[in-house]
Amino acid sequence: MKLTDNVLRSFRVAKVFRENSDKINCFDFSSNGETIISSSDDDSLVVYDCQEGKPKRTLYSKKYGVDLIRYTHAANTVVYSSNKIDDTIRYLSLHDNKYIRYFPGHNKRVTSLSMSPVDDTFISGSLDKTIRLWDLRSPNCQGLMHLQGKPVCSFDPEGLIFAAGVNSEMVKLYDLRSFDKGPFATFKLQYDRTCEWTGLKFSNDGKLILVSTNGGALRLLDAFKGAVMHSFGGYNNSKAVTLEASFTPDSQFIMIGSEDGKVHVWNAESGMKVAVLDGKHTGPVTCLQFNPKFMTFASACSNMAFWLPTIDD
């Protein structure tokens, strides 16, 4: 089944889970699309089975809190940032609920965490104005970049380059093997003082970069030239909430939640809005991702919603 405008318009909430007492701050699908793990401000990690559509288990990180949760390539392991006590990144085995390793270094809150799609490398960006490069096998930072402002960062789908959004006005592209030589491309965007950049993602085909903000607009860039192809707006975000925006796996559509519980969908090529879907969320939709392998997506406030299409086009 192929994603089309009509199929996207037909998506409805199939299941709602109320496992959390506070907002879900992040979630991540496993690469096979079979499970999803969420982190919440209530200090819990919840694993859901996407095929059976039910929660499998709940773990807690009471002492340090949990945010920016990411699956690694090893089965049943995750990395996440702390939001209490310190700013250390933690590597956890879900199998026996034990820490495998700690990654200390940042001295302010970590705001970006991106796992390499191909190996054990990951990068983190922090309010301390640095990006750090790590390897899951070593607690020592493998590389450090000092920047002029708060960064957001992400790997490209091949794991060869990473992008850093700096100071909410420029995107810098780095070659992973020689990032210490500085960026090989810098794209300066028109500065919008009404909002800050909160995230940066590549499309799966590597051709597009999506910049999300805590305001009412997203920007879509050409990943090679840096030109702004489209700005997407018309969704509610009056309280400067960090709303996650995502590509569909085929790179054809862009989705974001809003503070009124709705999900907005645009066509990446034309820039036209395709759908506004009612998620019946009780709060702002802070997290939203499409399943990498199956025709379903998830959205979250303090509740988690799984969506399915109601037509087969």
C-alpha cells in the first residue's frame, strides 16, 4: 500500500494508551517497526508492541529523569538524556534494566540526540553550546565542537554527514570523518526572532532537511543547496511548545502535531496542506513519528495514540 493524499486523509486514531501521568517528551520506533519506546516527564520509559497494539513493559529512571530516548542498533538497548541532577547521557539495557555505560561531558541540558543509522556512533547537542560525538563502546567523548549558539543536530540517512542548526539561523553540514576541519557547507537562513529552532531532520532519501521551531512555522530546505523550499504554518502553537515534526518514510509528506491536539500534514513537493487530522489529544502533541516499516504512525501528549488508515487506496 502506497501513501497518497487520500490514504493520509483517512488516518484515524485506532488506540489510545494512558500509561503516563505527565507529558511524553520523546519516543522512538525500533528500526524493524515492531516496537516503540517512550520517555516521559513522569520519569518512566514505556515499551509498546506495535503489532499487537499494547504496552509491553514500563521501566523507571526516577533519579535522573528521562528525555530524548533513542533505540541503538543492539536489540533491547537505548540511550537517553537526563533531565534531573546532571546532564549525563545514559546507555540502558532494557533486558535487565541495567546501565551499560554513562557518557558525561555536557554541563547544561542536552537538547538533541541522534543515533547514527549505520553504526555505534551518536551525536548530542546541548545548551552548553557544544556538539559532542560519541561511540557506544567508550564513555569518552570522541569529538567536541564549540559553537556560537544553541545547537540542534542530526545524522543524514547514510550516517556519513551530520547537520547542525546553530543559533536558530544557520545550518552547517559536517563530514563525520573530518568534522574537526569545520563544516563543508553552511546555509544561512533569514532569522526569525519570534521562535527558536527545536529540531532538525533529514528525509530518508537524504534530499531534504526539515527544521522545526517552537513557533508556528516549519521550514523545508534543499539538503544540497540550502534553499528554503517551503515554509509550513497554519497550526496552533501559541505557547512556544516544542512540537516534533516528521517526514513520512517515503519522504513525500511532512507531519506535525499542534497544541490543540490536531495533526497537520503537507505534501513536501508542492507545499500544499493535505490533511488536518483530529487526534483527540488532551494536550499539545509534542511527539509525532511515522512507523519506519508499517502503515501506521504514533502521536503523543501525556497519552500515546496509534493511528491506522481507514481506506486501502
